[in-house]
Amino acid sequence: MQILNGRALTLGRPEYPQDAAIRRLEGTVIVQVEIDEAGNVIAASDMCQGPPYLSEAAVRGSLEITLLADQDFGRTYKGQGCHPIQLRP
């Protein structure tokens, strides 16, 4: 699985969940994403079963990311990879 750091054109801003704030949760969620030919994230899921409050926010935030699309000899194609998302109050 390819790490997608450095390939983002736009980043989502996951909203820090109120329930996580009450419980003083923070951390990094590793999100697996599927990317279409235009570099848009079309599907996302938590790879590591992070805390539910953080996991849901990270997955929602990942759907707002736009990445450089994979290319091979000038043709773009769908791809997938993983993206770490940090959530803190």
C-alpha cells in the first residue's frame, strides 16, 4: 500500500468531534483511500480500527482530499493508498 504524503493537492479538514473532546482523545488514524482518474478520493476506510470518534472524523475528512492522480506513460488511472490523519483538540 502506497503512502500518499506529499501527493495532496487539497486537504480535507476533519472536524474534531465533540465526543472525542469530552473523552480527551487524540491520535493518528491511518485511512485507506481509493482515488479516481482525476485524483478525487472516492472511498475511504480506517485501516487500523482507531477510536470510533476519531476514526469516523478522519474518514469523513479524507473524502475531501484531492491528490495527484497516478500516471503511467501520460495516462491517468485509478489507484489506492493510505493517508495518516492526525486529530487533536
